[in-house]
Amino acid sequence: MCCSTRVLFPRGASKGFKTIPFILVLAAASPADSLLQSGDLSGALSHYAADANENPRSWWPAYRAAWILNRLSMPDSALVWAVRAHDLRPSNSSILGELLQAHSQNPDSVLKYGILVAGGGVCRFRLAQAEQRLESPGEHTLYFHQTLEHGNDSARADAACWLSVLLPERATELLGMAVELAPGESFYRTMLAGRLAQQGDADGGFSILAPLPPQGYYYWQALARCHEAEGSADLAAEAFRQAFQARQCPSSAADLGWFLYRAGRDLVKADNCPEAAALLEEASNLWHSDSSWARASDSLLTLVRRFILLETGWERVN
């Protein structure tokens, strides 16, 4: 079985970005693993796909290819690899999670796998999410509610986390419960911090993040939201850059790209066009030229450059 994919590679992704050192956890990491650890999903994908085709009975590279393609927002391509990995390792919940995510735009297809899911976790969440999209909450949604009431602390924290996504109006309450039940789980903390920041409570978000080491995609995303909420544009931009470096994918690029556009627009309003131009150019060069934030940045950048040329004493921006 031979699989091919079309990948949109970042345009100028590393330009102007600061990076933090990465600790090599696995001494014998493959080139694909190393690229993935550095956040280069597109580069890692090529290696995992080649490894999977060279070793068609190995589930790991096929699973990793599916994981990356899902995060690159290419579910159709992810499905091919997820099906292969699932055929090779049908009892693996992580593989099933990627298979369900690849199917997520077709809720009926997702629910067909319900018989394979035991317990909570992301697989149960995908099933409950499919029920929600079909506007027919059923056994999988009920599972989380029942677990929240009667499970042990770990299971209740898991249920509260996933219900926070299914029930956004209760997200802060549920994520607070998850952190209280499992205070050592960093994912719950980053989700709660991001939610508090979204509500304008930057101090609350910083407090929730305080026990965590400054590393990882979810940490940097939450920290960026907190800095944005407190009005610290420079610190927010740097945190969004770190998040993008940790996982170079459409969602992290969009978060960084749109923030840079908003920050640049605010600088234009403040009559600081040279600094605005630098941020808009960074946003324009991020990911690929058809990105919505790149087009918006290019449009505003054209006007800013013309304005700079009319201002005596201002440096021309190339």
C-alpha cells in the first residue's frame, strides 16, 4: 500500500523567531522523532510516511503520520494512515483517537466505532462530540456526566475536562474542577489558564500556570493568551512565537498570524507605522500566502508602506 500526501509547508516560518533549547529525551531518536520534537510537523511527516512505506507491518510510523496530518488539518490524508495503523494495532486507543478525529466531519462514521471504546479519554470525547453535532446527546455524552458524579478523582478530572469542551458555558467551572482533582496534570492547567485569559482574568491565568515549567505547545498558548489579556503585546507575541515553534501547524500559525495582524493594526492606530510594518511583514511571511491573516496583513502593509514614504524622516520599509 502506497500513500501520498500534499502538504502546505510554512512560508518563512523561522524568520525572526527566537527559539529555546530542546532537551533530547530519547538518545536514539529517529530523524522523524527529532523533527517532531522541534515542532517541524511537515518535515517529520515526510520521514514517517517513508518509514511506513518501507515497513508496512509497523504501526508506529503510520500512526505518527496520521497524528501529524490531523494537526495539519488534512483529515482525508490522515484517515489513510489511521486505518492502516488501526488494522495493525486495533486495540490501541491512541490510534483509534486519530481515526475518529480523521472521521470527525462525518459524525455517523464516528459513532460506528462506539463499540470499541471503553472508559473515558479522547475516544469517548470524539463519540460524544459526534452526538452533539447530530444534536442527539446519547450514551457517550451521558458517560461523562455519570463519571463526573461517581468516578474516582482521575476519571472525574478527565470527564470534567472533556465536558468543558462540550459545554462551553460551564467551561471555567469544569476546568477548575479538573485542576482541583488532578493538580499535577499540566494539560488541565493550561486549558483553565487559557479560559480565564479569554474572560479577561490574566492574573488568574498566570496563577494557574505558575507551577508549570515554561515548555510545550499548550503552555505557550495559554501564556500568550494571558499576556494578551493583560495588554502586554510584546510578551504575547513572543509566547505565540514559542507556541508556533513547538508545533508548526495551521492552528498555531493562525493564532500567531492573527495576533501579529491585530498588534500591527493597533500600532498603525497609535501612529507607529515602522513597528507595525515589521509585525505585518512577519504575519505575511507566516505559513503560506493564501492564509487569511497573510492576505489581511499584505493589504494593510501596502497602505502602511505608502504612508511611511510620505512621512519625512521615517525610514523606508522594503
